Amino acid sequence: MERIYLDNASTTTLSPEVLNAMMPALTSVYGNSASIHSFGREASNLIDQSRDTIAKTINAKSNEIYFTSSGSEANSMAIIGIANANRSRGNHIITSKIEHESVLNACKYLEKNGFQVTYLDVDSNGLINFTELLHAINANTILISIMSANNELGTIQFIKAIAQTAREKNIIFHTDAVQLYGHMDIDVVDMGIDVMTISGHKINGPKGSAVLYVNNNVKIDPIIFGGNQERNKRGGTCNTAGIVGLAKACEIAMRDMKSNNHKLRLLSEYFVSKLTSEIDHVIINANTRQKLPQIISATFVGVDGESLVTKLDINGVAVSTGSACTSNSLTVSHVMKAIGLSNDNARSTIRISLGKNNSYEELDNAIAIIKKSVSELREYSSTYGAKIRKRKGDRDV
Amino acid sequence: MYNNIIMNIFSNPKNSGRISKPDGIFDMYNADQTAHVEFSLRIDSGIIMQCKFRAQANPYIIAVCSKITEVVTGRMANMLFIDSLSVKKALEDESDIDIEFCLDCLKGAVRDYQEKLAKNNA
């Protein structure tokens, strides 16, 4: 059975170029970069070069790049590390309701430790409201954290404007750019971004490698303690191969950004057009130009998202649920809730995320399988096209 | 994520759909409205001759519903007792997911049958 991977917002394939770049660090350069001997220095040199490469892609200084093991770790370090280091200035943080769980859960942790957090609403496309942001700022606000592009919708926030607002108010601004980096030029100086998260495996780099950019003027405490690695901000032996791979992935992402974006836009337009014309009652969420085209949030009315994802998987197509249900918890995605979807539609939503390696033929095959799977599930759907009799009275769906 | 029993039932659920002109039918959401199920029954001389389900729910709930339709067929409608543990045991599942609402829905379909019967007898 041919397998079709349409879950590129979750993770991407490792680029052969990246793997080649990593090979020395996986074989001959095995020293600990913190060691003073030549083996260690070789590793340290590779890490320094990687730091330089990544810094250049966002117009940052090399010593503003901190390597972490994941985007989640970088986000946690940003939120908790900044909050702790700046507590004397205030205890209020602003974020949005559609952030990644690593940001939301870090905020919840801080709330239990004396911080106050404002969670901004978003509109039906997933964009925050500037007036609401301005109203939320108070004298105790020390940090604003808004993701650059949402992982379930693809919606791109107006980051430069938010960053400038934060700077005018002397508030630190962090953005989780895990989904956006590699798809849009990001100049942290020009945009006024103080802290930013980047992850390797979203851009065809290795898993276990990520970056937290921290402007030298920002005070941040470590959340992982160990030796003096990463200038005392992040303890633990550096993942030399992962870091080298991440740098190579960043380099390639910048080099190929224009052509990749062009291809992804064409693929996405083709896919959405065909999907909506061939299957009845499909709603495309966040149907706006202010988004990453390759992330498609689609609601199939009357179909359970998790059942659809499972059925597609059985037939070789890999996508993910927009409504992140698991077998152990019947819950609805916080993002779908935040954009105002009804429970019915939220749990009927899946995320299809295209990648640069997808072909039109794959998309055609995937649509045929989606069409068949949706049809099969709708055959015994208790809500599709039917009047639902609830315990209290009747209503139309 | 799901064990093989659940995946096999989900891939080929038994008794899916709705019985035309059912003797008893009921549908309902679970408490947080993340799953919706419907059971329809054909009952003859008080015995459940056929039970079908429809659902907008995840594979686990679909497997639960399918299993319930098999378990109840041939049993007396008025003396129906199925506990969630026995269904979970049949699916070899140890998750703490709440399936009581599926059983409540089945009871609703039986109640619907009983109400219709009482009306006809009146």
C-alpha cells in the first residue's frame, strides 16, 4: 500500500543534505563540546559555526542563540525563564488562547506560582484583536507571548505590530515561530522580536534540536540546570549532531524558501479546490490569505475527526485531528474552540498539512481516499443530515 | 493508540445504520458533547431481535456501540442489564474512558419501545 504523508506541520522528513551534514558529528566528531581537549574543541567548533549560521538567518548575534532539545523546551524556557528573571518588574503575562500547549502549560504553571496570565481571544480566523491586547496590558505586564503561525490553522499573526506594541510599553515579546520559520523572512531586529522559538524537525531537520533566540538585553533564567553550557542558560551536554543538522536545515530553508512557498501555495490551492468540489459539506477553517497555505484545517460535517484520521491511516494517508481527541480523553481542540466552532464541527475537524515533497498525484490519491472514508463514516453517522432528537426537545443539525 | 480488537471492529463495525420503522429508538450526546450515538431496536414478543447503531464518535465509541448491538441481540428488552465493565472486558480495553452514555442511549431506546407499547395497549 502506498503511504501518503500529509502531516508536515507535525514533523517533516529529514533532508538527505542535512543527514550528510550531520554524519561527521555522528561518527568522527564525538567529543563533548564542553571538554577542553581537541576532541571537545572539534565539537565546539561545529556548534559555534552552527550558531553563526542560524543567527544570520534571523539577523541575530551568535551569542543570542541558545540550543535546546525541542520547541517545547524552548517555549518553556522562554515563558518560565523570563517570568522568573523579571519577577521584580511585575507578574503579569499576556498570551493567546490558541498557543501551543508548551506555552499554555508553562503559563498555567506560573499561575500556580503567583503570576497572572491573560489569555487573549482570537477571531474566526485565529487572529488576535489589537484593542484587546492593548486593554490587557497593565503596569505589571512583563511578557507578551504570541505564536507567529498557528499549528492547527496556519494563521499568521501580525507579529511586527505586536512586537512594536510590546517594545513601546517596555514589555518583552516572545514568539513561537516553530511553524513560520522557513516560510517567511524573519528579521528579529527589524520586527522587534525579543525572544523566538525555532524547531529543527519542522524544517526537514533532525528531531531533538531547537533554538531559543534571546536578545542580549533580555534577562532570562535557566530552567534546566547543569554545567555552564549555553552560557549558563541551559545545562546539559550539547547535541552536536542535532545542532549541526538544525543549522544545515535552516540554511536550506532560507535557500529554498521562495521556491518551496510557491510550490506549497500551488499544491494547497489545488488540494483545497479539489477537496471542496469533490466532497459535500466540507468547511475550510481560517480561509484567509493571512496564513501558511500548507496547513489546511478542514471540517467534514457529520464525521468524527479521530475516526476519519484513523480510517485514513488504515488506508495509508497520514493526517492529524484538528480536534485533538485521544482514546483516553474525549476533548475538543482548544484552538477550534477559540475560533468559535461548535462542538460538533470542532470534533469533525482534521488538519492536513502539505510538504514540499508532496506531489499532485499523491494529493489526487489522498482526496480519493478521503472521499471514500468520509462517505463510509457518514453512512452510519448519527448527526449527518439528520434531525437529532435530544432528550430535551428536537433541533436541526 | 487502539488495540487490535477495537481497530478490527472499527474497520468493519457490525450492525451499523438504522432499522427502518424501529420499535424503539433513541439518540444522545455524551456529557461534554464530544460524541453522539443512536440505537434503534426491532423487538418481537419482548425479545430484541435486531439492534443497530449510528454514531458520530471516535473509533473506540464506535467499537463499543458495535459490541453492544451484538450483546443485546436475543435478550429480553424488559430485563436488559449490561454493565460497562463487561463491554470493556470484551474489547480488552483498560482505558478509563466513559462509555456509560452508550448504555444510557440503549436504555433510552428500550424506554422508547416500552412507552410505545404502553400507548398501544392503552
